[in-house]
Amino acid sequence: MNANLNIRSWCKIDADGFQSPSTSQSFSADTKSWKQLYKWLGLNYSKIFKMDSLCKWSFLAVELLKKTHDFKTCPGIYFANHSSSYDADAAHLNALHHKEGISPAVFVYTLPNIAIGEIAIANQWHASSQCEIFPLMDPRYFFEELQYFIQANGNLKEFIFIWCEVKNVQPDVFAFHLVREGGVMPFNVEQLVKLYQGSDEK
Amino acid sequence: MDYPKLKAYYAGAEVITNISSNLDDLWSQLLAGKSCLKPYENKALGISTFVNALELKESLNDLLALLLESYAQKHGLDLQSKRLRIYLSTTKGNIKESGEYALSLNDQSEYLQEKFDLTHFPKVISHACISGTLAIKEAAEAIEMGRYDEVLVIGYDPLCDFVLSGFQSFMALAPELCKPFDKNRSGINIGEVLALVHWSKNPQRTPIFYNGGAAVNDANHISGPSRNGEGLFQSIEGALNNGNIERKDLDYISAHGTATLFNDNMEAHAFHRAGLDHVPVNSLKAYFGHTLGAAGVIESIISLKCLEENQLLANSLYEEQVYDLPFGLNVIESNKNQELNHVLKCSSGFGGCNAAIIFSKE
């Protein structure tokens, strides 16, 4: 099988900061670090203030990809993480245990695919997507998964992969943009390992 | 689709519900108009509704293992084969028994892999209320693309305070047995089942195969469906495009039909826009309630059974219902024997997600 796509852009976000092909910035270590990225991106999108942390970081990862290279068509979205909607679950459980403040605005975020919904709304993408829970971010799994996702969506020209793991507000995000034409890096396991582990790429 | 397609055949199913000991038993209960739903009161949460509760003593892991083992034995399946994969469809997994913040959807996958010494860890698909339908789409596509020879899709989700309180906060719980598509519909009943459906590259005695599917996001709202059914409409069109079927040949639609005002209206819009107003349609929510991550699986299993048996099931368990939707759908009023060749199954969920898949007789 040969999916014949290349990587156009990528980004990484963790507790220490964010990286993309064009930039590398550190965060100050507090829980509001998403605002630094939001500001750096020069965004004006009020809906982000209502989002839970999983959706905030997922949305920002896509904006970071767009900063390097915008999408020309509606991409297929492959979303994955380990802890599902852990923080929203904890918030809803906390309200439930204290028998107060059970809120639909919290409950709706107790599903990981809401992140795909927020990205779809922000970009007006009637996107085809998958949302899956995996033991860990292993480039070998996802290289294989994406081969089949791409093949099953043969009509699409672009794809986004987003690993967005958020637990106790700490993000571990790795995203990349795949294109059929005009890619700048090969799409293979070695390249994904290099980008995710951040050995020699800036 | 632009790959050499194999066919994915429906190869069997099994279920655990509170009214049956197996799938054949469940089928006869459904034909007799029996529902899994019962009145339910939860004073602490201020909830008075109908639910479908399993009330079993076994843990979720044990139930999953039991279902898998008995199915594999009965059908002589080698669970350890590297050509077989299990897909788990769930949104809240073991949250009922996992203690305060210990939810892990990977736990069931790890447990099953270890217990049965599986080559591949079961893949967890968690996509709100379309999880089951999407898992079947992915399973069938995996077979079509030659990735696996056999895929077992298992759907489950817990009935628990976490879920009930959340739907209550949306004021979405019906105080009565739910009434999908009815003029006076009052919301959802929540239900709990375990359901397993088997897809294979090998043709079966009554060859029924997966005949296309698509899943398209509304890009409209995270907790409300699109008013004009855009994502579901595009999903249905996508399914018809990538399957080998004309829309005029669809014989039956198994809708999502949660019995909320907005969902059922949205579906009516989508079916109308797809030119499917006349196709017999029902929701199975009056029988099972909304079983969340299991919904697409159990409802597909019953749709497949309808296809096998050339049988349509009544949408409602009320003596009388008045259907009042933006467009006049052909809601199935009573059980009916009718030749069926092509069935459309639809699901929609939070996050603006939608999925449509088609099953056909060869």
C-alpha cells in the first residue's frame, strides 16, 4: 500500500511550550498557558473561552498548523488520545458528588470527539473523522492507522492527525497536516518519531 | 472509493440484554412488542424516567470476556489470529465501577488482550452516539481493504449517575416510555446493553454485506444537531455514493430517533433532502432506550436481523401515536412482513457527528 502523501506542517505542544516548523516558544509554567499560544497566534475567537482544555489545545494545534500552511480543502480528521475527556469527566464527577452545579456546558465536553466538533465549527469543515483511544502515542500505530484512514477516504486531498492528550490541564499534543501535493517532509514512521521526539527538528 | 474492494459480510451477532438470554430470544421478544425499558426513580438526582438497566453482578470486564468467549466458541473463531481484530465501541466504558477519577477506556482493551492472548490490542472507538455505527463502518472498511479477515465490534456503555445526571441537565430525559417521531415526544430514555457483531471476508449462508457508509460532521453546534440535517444528509449521500446501490432501492431506514424534539426533526430534514420520505423508517429506542456507545451496534444487529427475516418492526410501543414532523415520513406503525434487500442505518451525536451505513443482501 502506498498512500503517497507527504507532511506539509506539524506542531507539538507540551507543558513547556510549543513548536512548529517556523517557531519554538516556551510557556511560563502555569495553567493559563493556552492564552499565550492564543495570543501568539493573534486569534480572535471568543468560542475558545467556553471550551474545556482538551478542545482548547486541539483547536490551537490546528491553528498552529494553519499558521505554517493553510488548508485548501476540508481535511479528514484523525483524532486520538489516551485519557479521553479526563478533565471534563473529573469536573462533571466533582459536581455530581457535591450534588451541585451539574451543568450541560460541562457535561457536553465529557466526550473526546467534541474536540473534532469544535475544530469543524471553527473552520466550517463538514469533515469526515475518526476519534480513537490508544494506549500511547506510538508513531508505528498511527502510521498504520492513517494509511487505512487515507485509503478509506480516497476522495479527500488533505488530512490532519491530532494526538491531544490532556490530563490535569497538562497538554501533550502532536499534530501534522498531510497533503497529496506540495508536502515538505516524507510521511513515514522514522519521520514521525523524529518529529514527536523532537530530536533534531525545529 | 479508489481501492480494490473486498466484500465485508455480516457473519453473526450476540447480545446481552435484560429481556433475553441470546439474540434469537431477543428477536422473539421484540416481535412480541416487548421493551427493555422500565420506570425508574432517582430521588437524589431528581430524576423520574424510564431506563433499560442490565442489573448484572459481573464486572464489565467479565461480561465482555463472557460475550467474546461464548461467541468465539459457538462460531469456531480463533481469537488469537493475527487476521482478527476486536473493535470496542464505548464512550464512558467502566466509569460506573472505576471509582472517582479512574476512568480508562484502555482498561477493557488491555484486559481482553491479556485474557485471550490476542495478537492485536482491541481498538477503542469513542465518538459519542455514533460510536457503534462508525465502528461497524471502520470494521467493514478494514475487511474491504484487506487489513483483517474477521472483525468483532463490541458496543457497551454504562447506565450510571454520570450519564443520567448529564442528560438530565440538558432536560433531555423523558418522564415516560420514549416516543420517537411522535408529536408529543418528550425526550430520551437511557439504556444499557452489550452487543457484538461479527464482520468477515467470507460469504455466509444468507449473504448480507456492508454496502457503503460515510460520517460527516455538521460543523454547526457541539450539543445540538444541525436544523436542516446537513451532516446526516451528507453522510447518507456519501454512503449511497460509495456503496453499490440506487437510493430508490432502499427498503428500510433504521433511524437514530432519540425522541428529542431536535434530533427527530433534524432526521426528518435529512431524509427528506435525500429523497427518502417514502422509505419505511423506525427508531428502536422504544425497545432499548438510547444505549449510547452500544446504540449503533445493537440497532445495526436488529436491522440485519430484519433484513434476514424480511421483517419490519413497529416504531412505537404505544397503542396510538401521532407522527408530526417537518416532512411526512413513512414511520412503521406495526410489525410487517416485507421483502427487504437494502437497509440504511443512521446515527447522530454530540459534537455534531453523524454516520450512515448501508447493509445489502447479495
